[in-house]
Amino acid sequence: MAEEYKPKILGIVCNWCSYAGADLAGTSRIQYPSDIRLIRLMCTGRVDPLLIVKAFIDGADGVIVSGCHFGDCHYIEGNFKAAKRMFYLKRVLKSLGFDDRRVRMTFVSASEGAKWAEVVKDMINTINELGPSPLHKEAISASSGSAGFGGADTDMAEIAKAGKMLEAAPVQKK
């Protein structure tokens, strides 16, 4: 009997808004799948794109980065930085043949518990449709025919280079 696929979703959330929104969903007893694990940061502006790539290599099938709405950031422009980094990370991943629907940037405030539940449900549905991530260590080992990362080293170097460029890029507000 085949084991049912359960996606592994990582949520990287802002302490001030999205974490509180997720907490509100829980305290309000709003039902949503338990296939997500959260990492709480003080601000999504601190999210390093390489952390997201590492999450995929370590077994995540999808990643949600969720912060404050524009204009509500506790650190003024952190959510602008995060949105810009996510935009470029998705472009890099897509250029490497990785489905960019596995990475999602959302904005959930502390009072939006129901919205948080919908974001998680939607991501779970998307990942169920896509299946397991091709960037898992096991998938990379199987496709390269060796125990290591094999041919994926070049791609990881490109992602690392792109991550450094994202860190150095200036933030522009509209």
C-alpha cells in the first residue's frame, strides 16, 4: 500500500504581523492543514534567499514568506526588501527550471487569521498539484546517480551568486 503524499511547507513569518495572524487563526480555532512549520523572524526583510533554497534541499516542498502589508512594516521598509528579494529569487529559480509556484510571498496582518488559513490552504493545494520538490537531497542524488549533489553544484553556485546580488541591491519604494 503506497503512502499518501503529505507536502512539507515552511512558513517564514514576520513577528509583528504574520506570526500574530497565524496565532489568531489558532486561537480562533480556524481550521487549516497542519503541513506547515513556521520560522518566526523579527522582519521578513531579514530573509536570505539562500535560506529558502536550503529549505528545499533539506526537504521542504514549498515555502511561504509572509510579512506586514506595505506601509505597516515595524521596520519601515523590511517588507519592500523581502518582496524584492522574493521577486528575484523566483526569477532565478524559474530560469533554472524550478516551478516558482513553490515559493510565495504574502502579506498577512495580525488581525487576519482567516486570511492566513486561506494562504496555507491555497499553498497546500498548489504543492499537492506539483508533487514533491525536485530539489530534495534524495531527488538530486537520484537524478545525478551519485550520493552527492552531482550536477546540482553549478545551479547552487548560480543561486548563491544571485543571493549575493539581491543583498547588495538598493531598495526602491514607489
